[in-house]
Amino acid sequence: MSVKAILLGAGVRGADVYAQHALQFPEELEIVAVAEPDEERRAVFAREHHIQAEYVFSDWKEALQGARYADAVMICTQDRMHYEATMMALEQGYHVLLEKPISPSPEECVEIEAAARRCNRIVLVCYVLRYTPFWSSIKQVIDAGSIGRIVNIQLCENIGFAHMAHSYVRGHWSKTSESSPMILAKSCHDLDIILWLMQQDCRRLTSFGSLFHFRRENKPADAPLYCTDGCPHVNECCYADLRYYLGEGRRRALHFTKDPTDEHIRDVIRETPYGRCVFQCDNDVVDHQVVNMEFRNGATASFTLSAFTHDSSRMVQISGTSGEIRGNLEKQTFIVYDFVHDTSQEMHVHDEGREGCTVMMHEFCRLVSSQPHNRSDLSAVLRGSVQSHMMAFAAERSRLHDGMPMDIQQLTRYYQQVVSKPLVGTCSER
């Protein structure tokens, strides 16, 4: 029997990535309802998945009202909608696949973890990097003891100048108050990978960073509010809207149009936030940041994110007591150095971009389908995700306080005490 799921949010991640699993593996997953405010997206998705009209909703709350009619809810709404939808789904007895971040609020993250444990339900956060061939292969090398005990991890996330302008200057994740700080919205993936590879709790960290470049004071002279309003710098500006959306960024134009032809993009770009001058937006998230971490066993890690790179990629260096791993995610290659035998082995993996999502969806369906007495500790599925979120909250707090060291366990205990009040409602039994 396939897992029956409700999709909340039929955007790029929800409809075009996670829900595709139902079309590729119908024996594992069936989407039986969808909630999406955009009428066109909602209609297209409903047709593709043959969803009955009475189970097609414009409001996610309507989709969760009444008696439970599915096994799971896939929550792919905007960041600040995650908490309410997740809590409601858990109280109704649904398992949850939750797009990251869990929530922009540390208190809400703690409450969701507590509710999942109380309701004995799975909440699987979409940390797809864990499931990719690149990172899972590195994890296998570490688990095999090939480099000894990890002493230090250095991870760099190159956001890419064009991706930064699209998503974090002009786009949905440009303002902390409406989404999340950059370290959470973009880089909780990376903190999760570090925590996952280290297999140790993070004790404390410090962080520095700022919005360095995409500020009004850096606006070129005479630059209008929109690039297509006759900007005299359009031919020299690497952030010019049509230069990107009519070129390598055409697929990202799908965020504001269903018709990514040259003519249509030219017609609508001026009516969207994606046509604005990058120096005249209302963005406030950082464009560069560093985080330094110390773990319980004394190991350390450093993480760097930067918008000012030519591509979107990740580079990693993992130093062990008897070996080292150096990898480049973009090239899908990593080298394992063996100090004892003075050898090195270059490892190549194959990833067309969806392998991680596919493996994650297989895992989610397996967890939901398994009988309760066969499931592993359900709370463990979520615990690590919450810990990496706490690292992100601590990093942002440190950054805003001149790099003040943050004790992760102390901070976590504080948030747990804040939400220690009993949760209302009862969980529906499956």
C-alpha cells in the first residue's frame, strides 16, 4: 500500500521536486489532496496527480480540517507558515515531511519536536544533502574509520552572485522578518552536514558577518528602481535582471511566470520584485558570514558562506587523526588521503540533481509505511535537525552581538524552559 499524502504548497520544491516521487514511484506515494493559493499552480498540480475536486484547496487550513483522510502531510509553504501547519498536522495524527527550515523561531522548533514526540509521529525535515551520493559517500568513508577520528571540518558554501541576487536580495528570502536569517534559510543544510559528519554535539560557537554589498549606498549613480527603466549601467552590471533571466537564470524565472519565453519575461519582469535594482531592494540578510564551532569532544569546525562567487557550490576539507578528505561538490569528486599508508584515492560520484531527494522520499515512505513497533526511535529522526537549527540561531545571535561566544546547550535549555508549558490538544491515534 502506498503512502497517501496531502501537499501544502505546490511551488517549485513541493510540486516539482518532492511530489514528483508520487509520479515516479506510485507504489510508494500517492498525493490525494493539494492546498495552493496560486490558482494556476493548483489546477496544474491537481490534473497531474488526478486529485478529486473536493480535495483541491486554496487554503492549507481547509485541507487539514475534518477527519484524517491520509497518512502524511508534506509541508512546503513559506518558512513562517511551517509551525502552525506542522502542529495542526501532528494533532490530527499525520506524519510530516517538512521543508527546511523547521521554523524561523527557536521556540517553535522546540515545540514541534515536543509535539512529534508526544504524538508519536514522524517529522522528517528535508535535509536532502544527507541523502546525496556526495555526502553519503563521504559519511561511509568516515564511518569506516578510514581517516581516524575527526579533528576538524572546514566547509565553504559558495552561494553564487546570481543566485544571491535572485533569492536573497530580490526574492522570498531577502528579509529576515518575512523568512529567516541567511544562516538558517540557506545554510542550515551546511550546519546539519557538519553535525551529522561530526557525530558530536556542538558545545559553543562564534559568528561574524554582514550585509556588505547589496545596500543603497552602493547604488551606482543615476540607477533607477527597476533595471528596465533605462538604467545606464545595465550593460556593465552583473546583476541586471534580463541578463540573468534571459540567460542561465531562465529556470528561476519560473518563480514569477509559467511562460519563461524571452517575450513574456520582458513583458512581466517590471511587474515583479525580480526586476528591481539589487541596490534598492528592502533586503537585510547577510551576503557573507563565518561560523566557528567547538564540539563536545574538542573537535572544531568552521563554516563560511559567501555570495561573491562565480558559481553555487560547496567545498569541504575533513581532517582526521590518520587521514583527510578534500571534496568539491560541484565536481562530484572527493579525495581520501591515508596518512598510514601514504596513499590517496580519488572518488567520483554520480548525481544528476535529484538523487538526494529520491533517496529521502524513499526513506520517508519507508518510515511512514512501517508498523509502529518496527519503527526506530521516532524522536531521533527530528532531534538532530533541531540541534542544527539551534546552531543556526546561536550563530545569528552571536553575529548580532559582535561575535559573542554562544553556549549551545545553555541556549537550548533556555528555549525549552520558555516553551515548557503543556501543549494543548490531543493527538489523534492512527
